[in-house]
Amino acid sequence: MNTQGSYLAFGAPDFTEAEIDAVARVMRSGWVGMGQETIAFEQELSAYFDAPEVVTVNSCTSALFLSLLIEGVGPGDEVIAPSLTWCATANAALYLGATPVFCDVDPKSMCMTPDRIVEKLTARTKVVVVVHYGGYAIDVDALRAALPPHVIIVEDAAHALGSRYPDGRPVGSSKNLVCFSFYANKNLSTADGGAIALFDRHKAEHLRSLRMSGMESNAWSRYTNPSTAFGAGVEKLGYKMNFTDLQAAIGRVQLQRQREMSNHRLAVARRYQRGCADAGLSIPFQEGVFDVRHARHLLVGVFDPEFTNMDRNDLLLALRARNVGASIHYRPLHEQSLYNNTRGVCSLPVTESLATKIMTLPISAKMSFADVDYVVQQLKQLLETAKAAP
Ligand SMILES: *Cc1c(COP(=O)(O)O)cnc(C)c1O
């Protein structure tokens, strides 16, 4: 990527020759489905997340769906979730006939807080799906303490691979069902894929069966253990949501490179913060303090409308015309038709206000500092020009 005319996508994946070699190695081995490479990746993720069980699946969408399924979510149940998130967070409830109940967020972290969640509790609340927005790890222990014991916490950690809870432990180690995404633009990418980190061995076995058509053993174990060759039974209605060894080959290399990639993201974020300090775009969380707590999956700035008379959407389009892949995360779910557009009705004032002021700027593990400077320069130029206009 460079500033000379190429488009700076937000969230470009960072693959090296090592990932390419790993895929070739697995292809040449003759076994590309779910097998020993996936098992090794799950074990390595387990060490990284500090969680005894990790179950890989084909996406974080599937991870969220299966998590709610094994927690018994069904029709009549309510699932509390933020509105400022990707649709998969709330769709997990819809797949199961449950009702998403949208909750407002804190203006700085852009995450739900225990106080706001507690306000949304009813007798029907079954699960709270928390989102570590942008990569900011929320305090799930404080949330646990604020909730009645029967309300289950599921974590949508699609942004938070590499983030740490306030006590310094890695996201994934909380004993909740913690769902990760390995989609193309996420912190660790296998093109597509996901995983659930958990502590309960029985739930993990249940998830392993559900992801693989409800089989009590998988193809790899039948292949390697002849005594089960004819004995694999289908015990329940499962799904086809498994991972593959091709993806695991990529993931294992990405995991090895995670520290280096994460450090670079943090450095890019710090450079943006310094660059934008006087530009009318504030990037929450100061340098140093939240470095570990915020893995900087998304580089989200909050645009100050007082600073200029330029409309946020115009600014976004103007940046795109200058090869800067600025974007918005997210259009609030409660304002969309699938969720019965309840804008102004369901009282999410912070979400509704942020929705008009946020802007995501390009960040990736391979973005050069020159590219960061280019983005900041374009942003400043556009805002200055707008300010000068009558
Ligand atoms: C990307 C994302 C998902 C879905 O991940 P997939 O692996 O693409 O299914 C879920 N939640 C959030 C917050 C995301 O950003």
C-alpha cells in the first residue's frame, strides 16, 4: 500500500509469504478439510486466550448463533445487545425466534455499560450479548456483578482479539462464551472463520458436534481411528459450520505474528491521535493508558460538528475521492427496517447522536506511517477548506 494513487482500504488483511507457504503445505498434504491443522490451531488459540476450550467455526455469525442455541435461547426470550454493532450480533437472537432488545452505549467507549444494560432487563431477558466495540474490552466482571445470576453473558469479541480486560487478562479468558471472527478485515484473518472460547468441556463437546452436522465424531477422528470408522452416529440436528485445515494453516501463522501485528496497530493509532489532535476529530482513549485494553481493530474518530460546517457524510465522500477508505461503523441497527426502525422511539440518544458523528479511518497491521500522515493531511485540508467557506 502506498500514498501514490492506491486506495487505502480500512482493515486490509496482512498476509506474508509465510501464510502462503502454510496454505501450500496443507494443500500438498492431501487433507484440506477439518483435521489436525484445525486441532493444532484450536490448541494454540486456547493458550493465547487463556481458555481451556476453543471451538473453531466458519464465522463469528455462526459462533454467536451456536452460543445462543446451546444456552437455550428461543421464542419469547429477550436478548439485550447494542444497536451500534454489526447485524450479526442481533441476528443470532432472530435466528432462534428470540427478540433483540437494543441498549444504548457510553459516549466514550461506545460500548454498553452495566447501568444501561440493567435498565433493559425484564422477566424475559435470557442473554446479554456484549460487544467490545472497536477492540475496547469492557469490564465483564463488573457486568456479571450487576446482573441477576440467571442472565447469561455472551461476548461478541469480533473486534477484540488481542484486547485485555481491565485486570490484564486476555479477552477470551472470562469463562463466558466468547465469540471471535477471523473475517478478512479482522485482527487475525483466515479469510473467513470464527471461534468460541469457553471453560465448560461439555458445552465445548456439544458445540463440536453442532458445528459438524450433529455427528458424535468428526471425519478426521474416523480417518485416524479405524475402530470408529462405521460407528459415527448422528445424534442431534446439527449444522455445517466447521472450520477447515486450509484456514487453520493461515490462522496459525497469523497467530504467531499477532504480537507484531497488534503492536503496529497500536503505533498507527497513536500516530493518528497525535495527527488529529487539532483537526476536529477526536479519537477516544489516550496514548498509553488503554493500549492493551484496546486492540484497535477499528480506528473510530468522533467528528466535532462545531469545528466546521462540513457535513460528516460529505467529508466521508470527499475522503474516498482522495483514496482514503473512510467508513462508518455502524448505522445503528434499531434504525433499520429488519428491526422495525424504532429511531426516536426506543430512546438510544447516545447511539443516535454518535451515528451522525463517527467516522472510521483506515487502519491495518501493514499500514505505513506515511499513509497515516497522508490520511491526516487530507482530513485536515478538507476541514480547513470547509471552515474557511462562508
Ligand atoms: C465482523 C463482525 C461479526 C461477524 O463476524 P463474521 O465472522 O463475519 O461472521 C460479528 N460481530 C461484529 C461486531 C463484527 O464486527
